[in-house]
Amino acid sequence: MASVYYQFGQIQIYKLKNNNLRIKLLHITLLLFLGGQFLAGQDLHYSQFFASHLNINPALTGIFNGDIRLAGNYRNQWNSVPVPYMTFTGAADMKFLSASSDNFFSGGFIFNYDQAGDSRLRLGSIGLSGSYTLKTSENLFLTFGALISGGQRAFSINDLRFDSQYDGGQYVPTRSIQENFDNENITIFDVNLGGNLRWQETARTKFDFGIGAFHLNSPTHPFYESNDVKLPIRLDFHAIGGIELASAFDLLLRGIYQTQGPHSELVLGLGGLIHLNQNLGKEFALELAAHFRLKDAIAPMIRLHYRNLEVGFSYDINTSDFKIATSDRGGPEFSLIYIITKVKPLSNFKVCPIF
């Protein structure tokens, strides 16, 4: 499988013109490392993880103030290294409230697309989520959720360079690649579950504590039929919330720990939400925050909150050893959330217990 690792990690090494042997070896090592990461099939991730609810926990389906939530995320990373990452997510979820109970069902939809490298190694998936929320006390809400998804993992060899195309001195594109893949695309079916506990004292003082478990059926995704390559189960533990410290200021605290196979990630976030206008129908707030991915990156962030719309921008600043090979130090990330609240007839009106 060494040649396969080389295929996915190799990105026009023959074009490098730096004569410093140490730099060349560093680039090759990093590219091989990236190729190994791709083949391991690790999940996508966002610095603004809290704005991609269904990717961290199916039980966050329907946990918001309103009736329908539309969300989008976009991440572009490491353009200066010719193995850029591009990730996109689009999602929607809504509540199905009952006039006779504080408990309710919710449903959601999510689309993920991720692409990287000259091989355009990509994963596209579509999923449907569902959850049920129980009000256990005046301030506590317990939610159980599930997400079923299907997707395709694929790559293209059109822009790849193989070791057999080098004649010992130079690259010859007309030479045979002498490499055959059993599959260039694989269909994946996925089962994911989660649980979430919402503690809420006021509309602005609240926390979500949850656990998400993904790929519980351990789907296989081999490009060689002889290899039983399974997608490792991913577990995440997250806490997301805020505390109203003053009439116009909230302290925001966020954290997530994820583990998948031999890999793990810890992200901690700290921020403040400044309410510039609290008049009904004209609500406007400015959020300033930073998220720290331990031993990897810092992501300063700004988010604008206007009525039912939230727009966020962050930029990863790489602090790991990989910064040696990057001039942009990371990449930008955008998030958007829009919440629709229906006006209900008085005879059927019910106040949603989650604000």
C-alpha cells in the first residue's frame, strides 16, 4: 500500500524548484503524512463546530428557539500547500410541536461535501436526522437523536503522478502508471446516534452537554476489494453555552473533544456577545471569540447576530509544526444560521420550552 499512500499524498513534487534538500524532504514527508490521513478516512471538522449542529450530535436536532433552522458552513484550508482542503455543509431542521405536551419530536436534513488534493479525494453524503425531547424539570430538557446517512467516497487519477512515470531522471507523462484500482468510488451507509442535556435558566443563560457517536455500523470504504478498510467510530463530547453577565453582555463558553481511531482533537472556545440593540424586531449583537485547537491552531472569530440571522467568519492560524510548509497558516471558515419562527393562530398557540 506504500504506492497508494504516495498517490494520494503526492502533488506535483517534480515541480518543486527549491534546491535545499532539507526543505524537499520536509515537503515529501508532509505530503505522505497527509496521504495517510486521507486514507484513514477521518471525518470533516470545523473550527466553528457549534454552528454545524448535526455534524457533532444528532440530538441537537430541533434544539433552538424557533420552528425551522437553516444552516451552512464553508471551510477552505491550506491553499499555499498544493493539497488544499475544501469542506461544505448545508443543513435544515425543524420542530414538530404538540399543543398538549412540553415534549416534542424534531427532524432534520444534512448535506456534507469534502474534497482534498490533486486526486480530488472527496466524500459527499446526505443524511436524515430525528430526535425526541423530554422536559424533565423546569430547567432541564433531555434529547435523544439519530442520523441515518448515505454517501459516496471517490477520487480521480487524472491529475496524479505515479512513481512508474519517472524514468530515473525526469517525469514522463506518457508512461504507463502500472497501477490498477478495483474501485474509484464507494457507496457508504452510516448510522449515528447521540444524546443531549439542555440546562436553561433564562433565554441567554443556557448550556448544552452532549455525546455523539458516529459510524456505529463501521462502514467499509476500500478502493481495493482485498482490503477491509472500515471507517472508525467517532465519539465526541461537547459543551456549548453562554452566561448573561450584564444586560448587554454574555460570556460564551464552548468545548468539544473528539476521538476517532488513533486520532483525537480538543477544541476550547471563549468569547463575548455584545448586545448593541435589544429592541424587539431590531435585535443586533456582535460576537467576538477565539477557538483553540490544542497543539494545532488558534481561530479568532467574529459573528454578527441580526434578528434571526447569524453570520460568522473565522481564520485558522496554524501553530503546529506544519506551519513550516504553509504561508497562509491555515484558512478561512464561514458559517450562516437563519431561524424561521412561524406566527401561530391563538387557538393553536404553544410556547416552545427551549429558548
